[in-house]
Amino acid sequence: MILDYLKYLFRAGNEHSLHSPFLFEFYLKVLKDSAPQNDYLQIEALRKKLLADEREIAITDFGAGSKLNQSNKRKVKDIAKNSQKSARLAQLFYRIIKYYNYQTILDLGTSLGVTTAYLAKANPQAKVYTFEGCPNTAHLATENFKDLGIGNIETIVGDLNQTLAQQLNKIDKIDFAFFDANHRYEPTIDYFEKCLSKIHDDTCFIFDDIYWSEDMKKAWNYIKNHEQVVVTIDIFLVGIVFFRMKQPKQHFVLRF
């Protein structure tokens, strides 16, 4: 991964490399926006609390698992440390949802719900469907949503191979989806292609850990080259996808 990061740094550009008005605006007003938000403080206070939580729970893991902990018993503080997206990244998701006023949001991989909370707080009028395979983790996440006073999240517990298709049949569209449930090639592509049935011109997909493994690098390349994908943005930590049909197909590598 170090070599991949060095390659990314060599290739990554900034606003001066962007000729598309949409991408120029996205870079300056969303990606690089550092304005503080009150919501950030509240959610980060929760994160701090979880990082000190000594409770131990049994984990049900349908994904590729953790590279750091292979045990099915984990302390909450370790899950908070290793399985949650960083504040910087979660706050980017918050800004994307807020800026584009996204209404129907899918979060594929709840964990303790810190990132999910950012997705929900970004637009209290939106509906967030968050998917978690582990009942014990989902229970803790639901407690966290209540503590934060969040009421626009529906937590769907079970094997994503079944629950995603079931939920997609109940909704008309996807505005925003974050894919963080399984870091293997076949499931990632399967979830991506299932969700394609609900996209529209302004939909945004974000794929986590696109350099995490050879499987994820292969999946990201497949997604970039898919005929329905128009704009992709590689910021190393995640890959961002837009389906703006009127734009030429382009791939960008940007500094974050």
C-alpha cells in the first residue's frame, strides 16, 4: 500500500488541473471546505466516548474481516479505533450530502454508527438506510443514534447479500451510497451492480479502501470502466463516483 500511496501522490492534482466546472466547484466547495460545523463536535464527542469503552462484544462478520483483529470477541474501543472512518473522511461525506441536498442515503456497513451519524446529520430531512451484519454491533449503533438525537436512520440487520436486494425493492432511488461492507471483489461488484438499478443523474457512490487489497484495486478498476460510470475521483482513501450523463467520461486523482 505504501507504493500505491506514493504513486497516488505523484499523480494527484488540485483545482488547477480541473477544467470541468462541476469538478472545480466540487473540489473547492466540498472537498477542500474546512469550515467547522456544530454537528462535527457532537459526533466526535461520541467517538471519544467509544474509544474509551471497555465493553466486549461478540462479532458476526460477513465481510473480509479485520487485518488487525481476527477474534470474534472485540472491545468496543478497538472497534471504534479500527473500524470507523476518520473524522476527516466522514466530514467529507457530510459535506457532499449537505451540499447536494441528498435525500435517500444508503450506508453499507454501519459498525458503531459514527460515520452513519455524519450521513444522517448532514440532512435531517433525508432517510438513511444503514446495513449491518452483526446484531450486537447494530444494537450499539442504535444506542448511539438515540444518544445523538438522530431519528432519520433505519438500521437493517442481517446478511447484506439478502438485505440489500430486499431494501432496494422498497425505494425509488439512491442519491448517495457508501460501500464499506465487504472488501472482496465479487461482493463489492455485486452490491455496486444491484444499486445501479436505482441511480439517477446526480447520484453519488463512494467506495471505501480502494487500495486496501488486490481485490479492492481490481474492483475499483472495474467500477471506473463501467459503462454507466461517468466521473470518478480517486482521493486514495476512497473512490468517488458520479453518474452525470451529460459530462464526458473522466477519471480524476485529487489531493485531499
